[in-house]
Amino acid sequence: MGTAVPIFDWRPWYPVMLNPSISVIIPSYNRGHSLPRALDSVLAQTWPADQIIVVDDGSDDGTAELLARDYPELHYLFQENRGVSAARNAGIRAAEGDWIALLDSDDEWLPEKLERQLQALQESEGSLLVHCDEIWIRNGRRVNPMHKHAKAGGWIFERCLPLCAISPSAVLMARSLLAEVGEFDEALPACEDYDLWLRICSRYPVLYVEQALLKKYGGHDDQLSRQHWGMDRFRVQALDKILSSASLDARQQELARAMLKEKCRILRLGAEKRGNQPLLDELQSLLNRHQLQAPDESQ
């Protein structure tokens, strides 16, 4: 007699079962020109999403009319302009799926994105977040990302410290994970994803699908990285938060403290060059709070 095959995939503790439910959240602010491309890529998935939520963050470019006319089946939320973190959080709170997929309104999924990620989750049995490789498009042309932007899976907390190691549009994660670690920090004007990945990756390993399942478009003027100078200003805030949370183990604390000191050093150089005394005072206060000594740049 052969080995009996179980009829049911019995994993009540794990939110991927035979019929996983997925909510896709797309925040958008005056992106009526690119939003259809993002939406069409979701609708073209070989594994369809159960719910598509567009959170309109106060657009005045006709986004509402566009969606009502061309995409009446999706879930539309409007809020006064409060930033991408507040928009994502509003979508997360309205989500009904066990799994949350994020997609920025200027990005585009390849057709097998959700299917390949669900397959990886099923095979791993226990992972709560999976991301994927990506294709970069800048000003209409494909470019190769630098080595520092290389993606990875496993315990990647250390890789998350220098810069954002996971792209929001590449993520599929359990909604229960956000209930545990918290949502996006609405007080951060930028690097809100960096902050969230630090919290998640300090507690859990992540899955990584090496296949490029996402096109990221850049080079346009409304990107957050172009709207805010000195992005490390926000990263040091995130490092300050997680170090103050007492949630890191000894090794993670050591790594985070070293990164905080290095980022403060870089920001100090720029602040001194520009005579930005308020930033210098803020950085010194931050170093003092974590009992870190500012490096002597003259040595």
C-alpha cells in the first residue's frame, strides 16, 4: 500500500492555507497618469487578488473620476493629504485579506508576482513575509542597481541597517505580522518603509524570490527621495526608535548603535559644511541619548 496523502492542508496557526486571501493596497497622490498601469498589472495577475484598495491621499488631478469610470470594481478610499504612511495604514485597516500586498502607484507587477510568492510561502511553511527581485526603470530606460541594493532573504536585519533592503511594492506579508509589530510610522515624512523593515527583520527571517517580479519606475519629480534632502535624517530617527524600544538582542543593539553613529557622522559633515546648527544640536542630543561619542573627524 502507498503512503496516505492528507486531504486537508491543516495549518490553522499559519495564514496560508488552501485558499489564501490577498488584499492589495495602492496609495496614490496625483498619480492619475501612472495609476492605471499599476492597477492593470494587479488585474493581470495569474493568481488574482481578492481585494484591491486604492487610497487616494487627497489627489486633485481627477483620480477619483478616473477610477469610477475605468475601475468601478475596486475599493476606493479618499482622505485629505496626510502622506504615504497614513494612506497605507488606512488601506491596511480596511483590508479583509489574511495577506497584504503593497504596490506604489508608479510601479508595476509582472503577471506571476502573487502566484510565485504564494508558492514560496507554501513551500516554506511558516514565513510571514516574502519579497522579490525587481527591474529598475529610470527615465524610461532599464538600469542596473548597485551592489548595495542587492536583495536577500533569511535573517537580514544587518542588511536593513544601511538603507532600505526591501521594496514596498515587492512585499507580500501576513496581516497578523503588522498587528504584532505595528503599522507604518505616520510621523516619518520618508524612510517609513526602512523603519518598518527594521522592526520586522529584527524579529523574523524573510523569504526572497530571486525572480524579478516587479518593475520599479524612477527619475520623476514627485518621488519622496527628491522631495526631501538628507534621507539619513529619517533613518537616524528610525534607529533611535528601535534602539529605545528595548526589542533588540545584544548583537542587534551593537549593530544598530554602530550604524546610528556612522549615519550621525555623515549628517554632521553635511551640517557643519552648511552651518546647520539646529541639526548639529539634534544629532549631538541623539548620540548622548544612546551614550555614543561623536567621532573626531580630524583624526
